[in-house]
Amino acid sequence: MAARKVNYCYVTVPNRAGKGAEVLREIKAAKVNLLAYSGFPASGGKSQLDMVASSITPIRKIAQQNGWKISKPKKGFLIQGPDKAGAVYRNIQKLADRGINVTAADAVAAGKGRYGMLLWVKPKDYTRAARALKAK
């Protein structure tokens, strides 16, 4: 299992068919390789599109060129490792053992016996969580 500190940002778009595809088309055209992406409904008929990349600077530039409202940079963790029973539990439990609340987590089997997980904690807990997860 390898935990990695990551930066991410998000854009908010109308919750309508094709709006997420428009954003992703521009990201692809700029040759930005996303480490992770998550899109979900937000309030007021909007959707939030979270984008994790090695550098969010190109995403910020694309957002500015397209007039998208982009969030300030935020921090999270990308965890990857062998897909076996308890893989997600072990990481969540490491944080629980230190009294760190998980704000959100998404995990998925990645094929070929691997899994990946995105995990977020409150900013005040980020440094302690990084130590607990041995995140680089």
C-alpha cells in the first residue's frame, strides 16, 4: 500500500448532460493526465467536479481560459495497493486510531489485483493523517 499526498481543485457546473464532458474535453486537449476525478451533484442545480493531478496549475489555467469558477487548491490523499479484503478498512482504521475523522473517501477496484482510494480529512488534521498513513 502506498499513500500519496495530493492537491486537487474543483469546478462547479450546471447539473446537465454534457457539462462534465465539456470540462474533461478541455482537460484532455491540454494533455493534463488526471490522477483521479470525481463528479457529483451539489446544491442549486449544480455539480461539483473534483480533479486531482500531479500539478493543478494547468487546470487553473484551463479554468481561467474557459471562465470556470475554480476552487482554491485543496489537499487529500491518493492510496493505491493490492486489492484484498480489508484494504480500505486498514487505512480508515489507522486514522480512527488517532482520533482523525474522515471527511470523505472513495475506493474502487482497479483490476489486476489493485485498488485505489481517495481520502479527505479536515485541514487541521492533514499533517497528522499524513503521518498516520505514511503518505509521501
